[in-house]
Amino acid sequence: MPIPQQPSLIVRQKSPPNIEFPFASLSDWLIPTEQFFVRNHFPSPNLDARDWRLRVGGAVERPIELDLDSIKAMRSTTLTAVVECAGNGRVYYEPPREGLQWQNGAVGNAAWTGVLLREILEMAGVKRTACEVLLAGADSGIVDSNKKTASPGPIAFARSLPLEKAIADSTILAHSMNDEPLTRDHGYPLRAVVGGWFGMAWVKWITDITVVEQPFLGYWQARDYFRWERSLGEPTLVPLAEMEVKAQIARPVQGAHLSVGQPYRIFGAAWSGEAPIRQVQVCTGDGRGWREARLLETERPFAWRLWEYMWTPEEVGRYTLQCRAIDGAGRVQPDLQRSDCESYAANWIIPVEVTVVPEPQTYEEEFVI
């Protein structure tokens, strides 16, 4: 049963299950597996590890097939990494955009254990003509039936990675999450972990890896999970990839009441793509501008940073709290939404309105759904 310290998850869709972490309950650097958000496009396949196999083919010298025990017997690596659904924050788009109306909890940080994708590719021998590595999961179905955007019959969820990202130290095939075997909804028995990239690249229930010699233009690469780019003048489609720099306030929640003259901890998390978080700034709306928050924990590549800022409101009234992140590449979280990201990459600053009251009052813990 949910308790104030661990409220229930937020169901955004029952079938297939799409479930959001209540971000206001954030307390630890690692999100427990049972509280981690779930993003499914099709029903979660019920795979038996005894029958499951990973097939590697395409532009390779030696096509191979591996069972789970063989993969677990390989040299293991653990990568602590944050994954954010590309649609996280979609509810804040104005005007509203199509898609699951995620608020701010389709994101989480976990410890993933598995093997480097590079080592499996080395076993197969990637040909020099290789361009990308296609990952396909066991989940499948028909998308947007009877619509213009419909898939050509049943399709699997499949996404490709550029070869340089596929062989990077930040890309692993994970069989464990937070020191336990993957759960069914989180990709058992094997899933991709692609540090720094949005969640659509983290293909779950992987059964097939195909090395290809031309850019992959499958449904989830060319018809969904893309943005527009204007580098050539006219807008062109570009598949989504690296996450955007972003910070979110977990507490106080929207509409919270704070006591004048009492210190209050403004607390949240920040993350980016390939570059680490260098700074989080907070503005409390009290006329003092942007001030630096304190980054918590030790910096880990591809993991998020928790942060805090202690604020003592000196006058009663309504205040607008804001936070913004700056990463090591110099990218600054934007003030406003962008028009070229379809319904994705909602990383602009989302304010939190609070009221400072004249004397201490007792309120039940507030969580916004």
C-alpha cells in the first residue's frame, strides 16, 4: 500500500502498462526497481530464459547465437545511468500534443549490470562496411491501425544506434537492474542501456542484433521518435538521440504552503546527455535572481545529479520557483518550449508556484498527479 514516504505509481495507460514515478517522492540517488517508471509500446512479452536466444547477424563475419547463461558468463560491467522517456513532460506543451500525457516522472536513475555491446559485436566480427547496429525486441504489434501513420502490419520495437555509439563504453546489454534480475516490464531477460540517450534507444527484450550498412529507416526511427532540424534551411527529419539538459524540482510541490521565516529545502534532480551536469541554478521569485544550488552525490558519467537549495522566505505571498541546469558542453536549459521537437524533449523550465503563509501550519504531504 502507498504511504506518504512512498506514494503509489501513476498509471498513464493500463494496457499496455505505462506507469509514471511520482517525482515529488524523490529521495534517493537510485530509484528502486518497483518505483521505476514503465514505458511499453506493446504488451510485455513473457519470455522464458531457457528458450530465449540472442541472435547477431547482418554485416558481420561470424553470425552468432547466445543464450543468457553465455552472456552472464562474459565479463560484466555496471553502468549507473539515468533514462528519460523522450515524452517526459509532454503534459506541459501548449497547445497540447498527442501522446501519453507524462508529467515529470517518466525518468529514473538505476544501476544496470550486463556486458558491453562492443564485446558481443567483436565476437561476431563487424565488417568495415558497417554503418549502424539495429536492436530489435520481442515485443510487437500494430501501431495506429487505420490511420495514416499506421504501421505496415505487426512490427517489433526496433531502433538503431550509430556504430560509434554501439561500441562506446556507455552502451551495454543489461540483464540486471539495481543488483537484481530485470523484471518483465523492465526488459527481462536482456535490454539495451544507452547512456546519455533518450529511452527509445534503450530497447527492451532484445532478441536480435543486426549490423547494417545503410541508415535504418524503420517505423520507430523515421515515423516516430524524431525531431526537425533546420541546418539545411528547410526542416529535415532527424531521429531523436541524446537527451537534453534538464533540471526538475521535486519539492516543494505545486501549490505547497511554506512558513515565512522558516528555512525550506528546494530539492530535485538534473541530467543531460553525453555531457555531465556542471551547475544547477535556482530562482525563487524574490527579486534576487539566479543563485547556485548545491550538487549532491559524486559525479558519475551518465547518471543524474541530485541537488538542493536552502531558501528562507522573508515575506508572505506567492512565489514562483524555477530551476535550470547547465552541462559540461555549455548547454543551458531553455526558458521556453521549442517548436521543432514534435511532442518530445520537453526540457524547458517548468515553474512551481508556492504560497508563503504568516505562521506555521500543519499540512498533509502533498503530491501532484
